[in-house]
Amino acid sequence: MCGVFGIFNHPEAANLAYLGLHALQHRGQESAGIATSDGDQLSLHRGMGHVIDVFPPEQLARLKGDNAIGHVRYSTAGGSMLKNAQPIAVEYSRGSIAIGHNGNLTNADTVRESLEARGSIFQSTSDTEAIVHLIAMSQQKSPEDRIADALSHVKGAYSLLCLTPTSMIAVRDPMGFRPLCLGRMPGGGAYTVASEPSSFDLIGAEYIRDIEPGELVVVTKSGVKTARPFAESARSMCIFEYVYFARPDSTLDGISVYEARKNLGRKLALIHPVEADVVVPVPDSGVPATIGYSEASGIPFELGLMRSHYVGRTFIEPQQSIRHFGVRLKLNPISSVLKGKRVVIVDDSLIRGTTSRKIVKMVRAAGATEVHMRISSPPTKWPCYYGIDTPTRAELIASTHSVEEINQYITSDTLAYLPLEAMHEAVLQARRPALGANGNGNGNGNGHARSLPVISDPKRLESFCHACWTGEYPVEFTPPPKQRQMRLLDI
């Protein structure tokens, strides 16, 4: 998943980028980076770990300029190492550019082999570097035209932020797999772009609108201009953003993540009821769905599992051994809530089954008489090739086991998932009125941005990507024969 953030034309660009990335830390915890521009040249710092560790105050002070883009990463294409950290910044014959990428390219291996055959030398195993080489090879004149030309050769999911000495360029793939939104700082002179609008709240920016699928936005000193360089395509926003990845206080493509998750829980209670004494969330991502489940079922809501907030999200840890250890560090049952009770545990997803198994055993050890597991999404049976860390079907327990077999494995009394159709309905029912910063849905602010609706056709929102549950992939993917290994080590 990864997160991107950018700010243009603000004297505190590096500091605001730091804060913006902090608000996106849930999207990636392996590495972080910020590139800045002073109008003449780029500065860059990247490091492994959380934003707060990578950017101490003295490091931020070295990043000069009024423009910045940043990136937080967890690896889906390329290994977890410093050379794959982003943004990627390069100098080439047309100048310099830095790029941050959220998503996965489905033809990255083919593109890379073609580029290497033409003499390109790669410094990382990240699929994003292929875009950099394509930009450098483009014969187009302006940076935005070179970026559009480069992206015409790739397929898959990409929400990109690019920084040149004089511009910030944001672009979202034609199917809109990953979110991207535009905002403006008070006073109207500085613009910002982020994976989620919750970043805007932290820095006091005003949300303008979502960047449309297939749209390219260019921010310069003159203001904002937009273009549509790609052919119209069916919208395929990742519905798992609403189930798990996005922050609950975000609104993506006009849909409130928090309300969507509450709706998921409500429908789960109506479709799969159970007699119980308490309903308990797996914190934090399972909390809104559990509130909805409690409201619809009438079963009291309790925080029966206490989470340590000094441990990251176990689903996006890169190594399975860390996931096992992380569950024990992350959650601890509250015996006074659970002892002698029939407990419903609500979680947003069940991927490998190892985390759920440990949670069920924790709750039983705390004295629960019954443990019923409820999942606010369908069984995950297929890998995602658009930015989620499920590279093989072998890692997905639902791809080889029935619901009852999974129930036996995780040792719960009963297990039930939310059906696909009900999940779609729950998310769509959380749609909000499409209002831009000026209140009329156009988001054209002070006149610099071209008037574009947040949702040009509301019916397009009804087409989500749900490949991880159905195996129906919107964009074809050919798995590479073997993941490349980096032989260069950072000392």
C-alpha cells in the first residue's frame, strides 16, 4: 500500500511533508522519504523505519525549498531495503525529477526487460524505477508530457507524485485503483496532494476534491492545471481501502470510510446473527465495523482486546516471523470483560489465519465460554497485483480451505464472512454529497484549477476492484519468473 504526500509553494514544505507522512504512516512502515525543491535543484533524504525515526529535526532542516513530496512504503514489488525506498530522485538530460508511487505495475517485469535490453541500468528492484527510465527516454518536451508518455507504456495501479525544480505533478491511473486527493493551504497560494485527506486535517489544509482516475494535475507558481492524457476506463477503486487500509477519518471518492465500515458491521450482524453477551473488535481497524454490529444486533460493545499503539499493523509487516511476534506484542485481552462471556469478535479481514487463531486462543484463555468470529469482508482467495502484500494464493487460507475448515483452524465456535454483494451495498450507502472546497462540487477554489466534478458519473463508483475475493482482475497480470535480488548493499 504505501502513501504519498506533496506540498507546493510553502516556506515550511519539508516540515509539512513530515506531518503529512505522519498522518499516512498506517499505509507503510518500512521506509520513508522526502524530496524538496528550492526552484533550482532537488534535495532528498530517505531511510528505513518510521517517519519520526527517519526525520529528526536536524535532518528536516537540511531539506531546503518551498516544495516537497514524501513517501511511506511497505514492499509489494521489490524487497524491503534502502535502495527501494522512495521518493526516487534522479538527474538526466532534461533536468531532475523525484517520484513517489503508490500501487503496483502489472507489466513491470516486461517493461524492465525491454529497458535493460536498450541499455538501462537499474539501481533497485522497485517497479517504480521503470517509470523513471521511461520518463528519461521520452522525447516529449514538458515534464508532464514526458510523465504521460512514460505511463502510456505501463499497466496496473499507480497514484504518482512527481517533483521537478519548478512543478509538482500528480497522476492517478485510469482505473483509479489507489486514492489521491487535492487540497489547498489557507490563503490559497500553496497546494497539497495526498493519498488520503486525513493528511490535510493535520496540517490545516482545505480539501478540494479527489483527483479523478486518469487525471494528471500540474501545480506550479501560476496555480493548478489538469489534463486527461489517458483513455476513459471503467473505475476500479480498491474496495479493500474501505475495509481495512484507509484511515477511518478519510473520505475517498466521496465515500466516508468510517460510515462504510459501520455499515459493514451492521450488515454482518443482520446476515450472520449469533446469541452472545459482548461484541469485541480487533483494534484498531475492526472498531467501526464492531460498532455497527453492536448497533444492529443489540449486543453490548466492549473493548475486550487492548492494543499497544507502539506496535505497527501486523498485516503489513514484511516477514511472517514478525507477524507472529507482533500479534503477541500488539494485543492483550481484558479478562474482566471476557471471563464467563459468550464473545463475538469482529475483524475486517482474515488473510492467513495465523493472527485470528492467536486472538481466539487469547480470548479463550481470558475466560470466554464461547468465541464467535465475524469478518466484515468476504473470504480472501486470490492475490492482489495492485498493491497489497498477498503475492501467492498459498498464503491465503481461504483459497484452499472451506469456511468450516478455517473455523476449525482458528479454533472459534463459529465463523462467518460478509457476502460480496452486501459489502458493495454497505460501502455505497456511505457515499456523501460530492462537494468541493467552494461548496458546489467543482473544487476550483480561487479559479486556478479547472472545474471538474468530484464524481463525473456516479454510476462509475459502483465498479470496485474485488479481485482478491473473486479472482476477476481488471488488468491482466503475468507473474515474473522470479523476484529480482539486489546484490548491492548500503553500508
